[in-house]
Amino acid sequence: MTKIESGLIRRWLDGWTVARSLPEAEQVEPAGDGLLSKCAQPGREVEVFALRADEDPDSLARLAAAVAAAREITWLTVPTLHPGTVEAVVDAAGLEVLHRSEWFMTTDLTEHPRHEPAAPYEREVRTEGPVTLVSLHAPSGEVAARGSIAVVGDDAIADRIETDAAHRRRGLGRAMMSALAEAAVSQGARTGLLIASEEGQRLYSSLGWHHKADVLIARGPAIPAIG
């Protein structure tokens, strides 16, 4: 494989916007270059996702130029099998690279390992429409770990998986992912999709998730409006 399929990126983005209650992503012109999500977060007002950076480097150059010229703070997220080439393109456009080594990962959720949270932690699962929120609570009641997963068709997109620093190395990440996978399968999902930080890659790999591509994330400087 010399590229990551654009359809896989689209499927992940469909679920990611649902997980975060964001509007449906918009197509970036020329058609097929990428998709744009209005995140409306301080320092991350808009995010553009490249769909075919590996098969058409010119498409990435167009997206990078548009991000560099944006008047809102805009991020550019690029799944790729050629991160060195991608970094050269975004550098040439004047973008600031934020993350170089995130991973796009997938798994068969029906075969996901099962792990219960160790005592004395307790699990809380709450499903709101297509999104399931899982939290693991310490005896004091504080949230020791949390995460969410959004089901869209046969896919489930895991997002915002976090373990509090004071509760790490106690198997909570494994218990969290187990609970999310179980909830997604109960809603008809089969394929899990996520973008993993460097910190999460070892955990997900140990649970059977597979690396499909690197992900490079860059940011353009906002250009203030004139007048």
C-alpha cells in the first residue's frame, strides 16, 4: 500500500464530528482535496483534513497554501505514508508543525480484548444517541479516566481517551478501551477507527489496533482582517 484510502479518512471524520457534536464537514475545492470542519475552539477555529496527500502532492500544496492564508486559526491534519514529504510541503507553505508522529489506527471491534477496571475503580457508561461516554471513578468519586466513542454505521470512532496522571499504570486505559469497544459492538459497530497520540500508540497496539498511516498536524497563522 502506497497511500491511505481517502474513504477511510472520510469515515473517521464522519464519526469524529459526531463524537464532538460538530457540524458535518464541508468539501474543500477543488473537489477531493480535503474536508473542512468548523471546530470553533480557541486556537483551533477551523481544521482541514487532507484526503489524498500521498497520491497527489499538489493537492496537499493547495490545502497548505489555503491554510496559510486563512483569516481564522486553521489546522491542517494529514494522514500519510510519507510523513517526510508532507512535512516538507507544509514547511514550504509557512505552517507550524504541531504533531509529527500521531497514528491513524483501525481494529476489528468484535475481537477486542476484554478488561475490567481493577478494584477499587468503578465504571460508568452513558449512551446519548450515537455517542457513548465512559468514565472510571476512583473511590473518592473523582474521574480517573474517561473517553468516548461514536457509532456511524458499521464504524465506531474513539475520541478523547484520557487517564489522569495520578491514576496511570493501573490498567485503566485497557479497561476504558474495552468498555468503549463493548458499547460500540452492542450498537452494531464492527470497525474501530482512531487517531492515536504518541502516548497512546503502545496501548492501542497492545490491544490489537493496527497502524494504517502516520498523521502530521500543522497550523497556519491567522491573518487579521483589514479594516
